Amino acid sequence: MAVPVFGVDGGGLDGQRGEVVGELLKACQDAAELHGLDVVIVARAASDYSALQSLRRSAPARGLAEHLQEDARRLGDLARRGQLALFMGAGTGVAAGLPLWNGLLARLAEDVRLPGGAGALGRMNPLDAAEVLRRAFGKSSGETHSLGERVADVIGTPARFALSHALLAALDVANAITTNFDDLYERAVESASGARPRVLLPKGEQAEGDSGRWLLKLHGDASEPDTVVLDRRSFVRYDAEQRPLAAVLQATLLTRHLFVVGASMNDDNVIRLVHEVAVLKEKRGGKAELGTVVTLQDDPLSADLWAPELRYLSVGGAAPTEETDDERTARMVGAARELDVFLDRVAQHAARGTATLMDPRYSALIRDDDERKTAQKLAQLRSWVEKWATSGQHADEWRDVLNSLDSAGGISAKP
């Protein structure tokens, strides 16, 4: 169930936003407990979002396993300090109706005739299976990039992004990397911030966007079929042709903590690039841990394989020895919900802004009298800065100060 922040626009309660968000949050929490609902509050104003997350951080955590609480705080704090980068795999698109890698290959195989059929393709290494498909499409159409075009057809344009995309966009990271072909994350960022990130693609293409953020698409984009990297041949030639993009990933690993979501970490190129950075840091006496991987089910072998470069977190338990397809589906759906709960908690800790202090409309959320008086003086200071930013001799300099205050305070114009 999703609800807006009621009454603060045409309802006339703009000046009482503190009371509104406080009562709304309490009502939603009560409804969630009483009726077993998942409730999403959609805040159109950045200041409302800041105030809501501030209230939620100060309340007891709900619905998240105890062993994940500290990790959510750690990742959120990294994002808040600008030290977190995202790495997203195909798993982030499942809730929006997109297939995983094997599902994508199965969909592609429907359009060509193969010896042994699609079943034989499923027994091959995924890269080799994609290579077989590339050659099959080439023979049937005579077009060099026909596999990429068919990938674009399968991906299509999903009607809306998933909740996980919205939560990842809420982390407000400057740098993100993905092996996905879709544009769901870009759309989520645009919805949250008003502008899409700048997209970096193979073969030198660069889609315009907000210069303050960028998204590296290691395997291309469905909107540019000739950039799609899927088959064995493309992967083998990747280092020779796309080394600058690989360097961007490695620079990110050196300067940020990589938060990996929805990726199986079995991409040969990514594995090599991560290990190269880990070796470099170890030789220079640096910390070996480069990032955190969150998975839907417990995977101790992968955790051991990647330690200490990547830390593995599981939001679901281990797969049972025997289970039916329906049981596995139900288990993974439950784990996917747990992932959203975890990402929501990370977003709470990542939320920047102190709207409850900087904006007098939220003064009701400050309980301590002395603290409220200090907040009032801070709000008065902002009004003085705003005056000189519009008419003072040093207006440009004051405008920088105003922007810094507003960025810290999560203040936005009236919606």
C-alpha cells in the first residue's frame, strides 16, 4: 500500500509539516502492524523525506533481522559520507518483470533453431550459450548486431521500475555500475532527483544526464543494441576494446566501498578486475575488503571464495536439500521482500539532511526547548543568507553558502 504525505499542498498544512509527517508515520506503522501490510510513504518534497527518515532512524527498527541491523547502518553511513558506490546485476530487475541471465538466454533461444533445442543450450556455459545464439542469429538474419537487437526486444520498456530501484536511487550515490541492459535505475534516479545520471557505455557512447552522477553500463544498453555485450566473443575481446570502462570500475573499487545488489559475481571480467585491485591494495599494505555483496540466500562457498575482497550478507536462509519449484519460488519471493526491507533500512541511515532543524515547518518534531530555540536561530540565519544571496554585493558567494545550507538541511521549495 502506498500513500502520499497528505494535506501539505492544497490541504493548507504546509506550515505544519512536522505534525503531519509525525502523525502520518505513526498511523502507517500502526496499520502495518494491525493489518500485516507493507506501507510505502511517498514524499514529493525532499524536506518531508528528510524528516520522515530522521523520525524512523530514532525509532526501533522493525521487520529486519537483528544480524543485518549493523550492516544496514554501516552501508548507510558510507552512502551518507559519499563513500559508497553501487554495483547492480540482473536480480534488481526481476520484480519489474525482467528475466535473469538464464531466463534471457531461454527467451532468445525461442527465435532460432538449435540442435537439441533450448534444453541443450541450458546445459552449456552461459557465455558459450550466448555465443551459439549470436552465430545462429547471424546466420538467420545476416546482421552483425542482430543478437543485440533481439536482446533489446526481450528487455523492452517495462512500465515502471521496482521498489528496489527506488530504494537504491534513494541512497543518492554519485557512482553506480551495472551489467544490466535496462534503464530502470536511471528512471528511478530521475524520479527521486529530477535528473538522470550520465550513462557511460561500451564503444564510447555517452548518454546525456546529470553531470553530478554517472552510471557505467559495463555490458551495454538495450537502447543501443550494438553496445550489448552478452556472448563469449564479446567477453574475450572486452579487455582489448573496453579497457577504459574497466579502468572506471577499478578506480571505483580503489576509492569507494562497492555495494553489490542483484549480481551473482560470476562475470569473468568483473572477477579479474576485482582481484587485480585487491592484489594492488595488498601490495601497498592497504585494506583488502573492497565491498559488500547482499544475496537472497545463504551462499557460504561464494563467501569463502571472495573473502576478504568482498563481504557476503544473506537476507534469506540456505536452500534446503530438496524443494519443489513452487517452494523455491515462494522462498525467493520472501527473500526478495527481505532485501527490500534491508535496502529500506540502508536508505534510512543514508538520508542526508536535517530538515527537522533547518526548516521551521518541522519545529513540532523538536521536543527539547533549548534545542528548538537553537533551531529557530539556525532558520533565521538561513533567511539572512538567502537575502544576501539574491541582492548582496557578493551574491554568488552567498548563494554557495545558501546551497550548502539547503543541501545539509534537506530543504526544498514548496511542492
